[in-house]
Amino acid sequence: MQAQRSLPLSSWHIVFPNDTNPHGTMFGGKVMAIMDIQAGIVATQYCHRMVVTASTEAVDFRNPVKVGDRLETIARVVYVGKTSMVVRIDAYAENPLSGKRKHCTTAYFNMVALDEDGAPTMIPPLIVETDEEKRDFELAKHIKEAATERKKRFADTSL
């Protein structure tokens, strides 16, 4: 399989009152739902396979998103294993009247590629060249390894 680049994917949303809590700020779960859909799109775009979300890792909410803000999410594949990949998504809130923009959320989604029978399938390696790509790759690799270790520790735990 030939290595390939991951192209960033940007998406815009308007924050409506039904997206928010009593404080007028967007529900964190709503932001995560938007990010999860976008992670699936960018992962499918990368590997040309159906994908599923295996886990959500390292979600950091930095600033609130308010009613009327425009929410931009930017996603790209930053790490690739044999059958899974890590997608980094950054969310930015922009006030449409003032143009003021702030970084609101960063999250990492672990996505698994599936074959026609729904089993994990091999995906192409990722081309990592720039300093930013190398930094993101190493961070995502660490996040992936920590998630794998966590799953091993709790594999025998029954609920």
C-alpha cells in the first residue's frame, strides 16, 4: 500500500439557541457530535473505506461557544496504524459581527477502517514531513498508546 498525505477538512456551523445550555453556550456534547461526524468524513476520505469511531481521546474544551457564533471545525488524520487512524479536530468560534475568533476545543478521535464484512482492514501509511506533522504524529502516537494500554488494563473488568 502506498503512503499518502492527509488533507485538512474544514466545516462551518451556526450555533442556534437549541444547541446551547441555560448559559447560552453550546453543549459540549453537541460540539463532540459535530466533531465525530467530521472525524468519520476525513477518515473515510483518507482510506476510502467505511470507518467507525473506536474511541474519543484527549478532548479539551478551552473556551465557550455562544449563540450566534459560527463554529469552524478543522480535521485531519495525524496518525495511522495498521487498521486505525487518529483524527485531530480543532474547533474555533467566530463572532460574525466582530470577526473575533477563538480556539474552543481540540479533540482526538480513534477511527477504525472496515472491510465489506465489517472487519478491521489495512489502511495506507501516512506521509509525515513537516515539523507540525511530525509533532502531531508523535502526540497522536502517544495518545493511541495510552488508549491501548487503558483498554488492556480494563479488559477483564466487568460492569
